[in-house]
Amino acid sequence: MPNHRLGAVGCALLLAVAGCAPGGPLLAGSPAATPRATVASASPTPARVAPTDLPVSVPASPGATLDVLPDGRTGTALDQPFTYRGLVLINRNHPVSQAYAPEVGEDYRLVPEAERAFGRMLAAAKADGADIIWRVGYRSYENQAELAATPPTHYGDDAEWYVARPGQSEHQAGLAVDVASKAGYGTRFPETKEFAWLRAHAHEYGFILRYPEGKSALTGLNYEPWHYRYVGAAAAAFGPNATLTVEEYLGGR
Ligand SMILES: [Zn+2]
């Protein structure tokens, strides 16, 4: 069943264990992928930092100050995501607890505001001839734990740079979405017009490319062209084709 094999590869590339069904629409016309090679070529080895030792001071960015809260106030302590300046931040330094499970919509599995914004964005993209495929929204703590325990094998030693540990994924907050195109997915998504459309317009709908290329030392994850994060009005500060990270935006949290 070659289609099922290809389906599994596509799902793995998208970190889309939850909600990823073999034989889904992604299969139609999708080019065969060679995940190991494409992952390696698209992601030069990032500077390694220990998982709990991400930098907390980076050069100032729009509106940022560095003399901010000492970080005793974590998200896990509150059973809520860590929020700073009105923006949720989830990363290795700021996990959410197992108890946190937001209400999400039925269509895209995002929190209501993000759900509506994503729907508007998909419609606008379609009107421009870009057919963005939704793959994954909310993922539970348990789903994330399963994914981290058995990451897609093609990531090899880089798995911890593609798969967030449980509590450390924005998918758990219903604020992140993985997308694809029939013309290319995973590390080949940047070759598609859907990716180009998102890079030009996502910020107009409150979404940003969350893990830009070359920023893994700040974000804790490799370049993920398929992963978009809802930040709402803050997206205006990111603008089109942004490479700014949420960590930088918040002054190195
Ligand atoms: Zn994702």
C-alpha cells in the first residue's frame, strides 16, 4: 500500500500524529519525500543549547526591555500558559502543565479567536488561489508526550529539535496550527505558493511563522515552515516575511 506509506511519511514530517489519517487529502499529487535527506539539507545543524538553558537575554527587539520579571512565575505553576505583555509564550523555559486543556473549535481545533481568524485566512488564501491544507491544531499533553516518546524516526538525532517535549508545545494551548499544500509539505512546503502566500499575508490575520530558519537557539526548535502561531494583534509588529521570534519580541523570555 504505497499510499499509506507515503501518508505516514507526510504525517511524520508535519509532526501531525494527532488527527493525521493515512489516505487524507495530502496524498493527492504529493511528491514522494525522502525525509532524512530533506530534513538534513533544510536544517543545518543548529547551535546546541541544553534544553533547560535557553538564553534569557537576547538583543532588544520591538518594544522589548530586558529588565523584566524574574521568572518565578511560570505557566505550570498557574496551570495556565505563561503570558507576558498579553502574549502567551510556550517554550522550553515556559511549559504548560498537564492540567491545562483549553476549549477549542471543532473545525481547526484552535481557541475561538484563533479558530475564527484561521478560517478567515484560509478563505482569503483560497480567493488568491492558494489552497492551504489544515493538518493539526490542538494537541493534548498526552498526545504530545506520545509524540516526544516516539518521534518520527527520520528525525534521527535531531528529533528533540523538531518535537517539543510534553508541556512545551504551543499546540497544547490551541494557538498553533500545522499546515501543508498538495504541492509540497514538511520541509518541501517552502517551495509552494501556499507557503509564499502565508509569508506575505499571515500577519494580517494574526498568525506568524513561529520557528523561523536560523533561530533554533532562541526558540528551542528547528525551522518549521509548516507551523504557524496565532498572536493576534501583535502580528502587526512581525509584518510580512518575518523572522522575528516570539522570544525576541518579548525581550528574550
Ligand atoms: Zn506544529
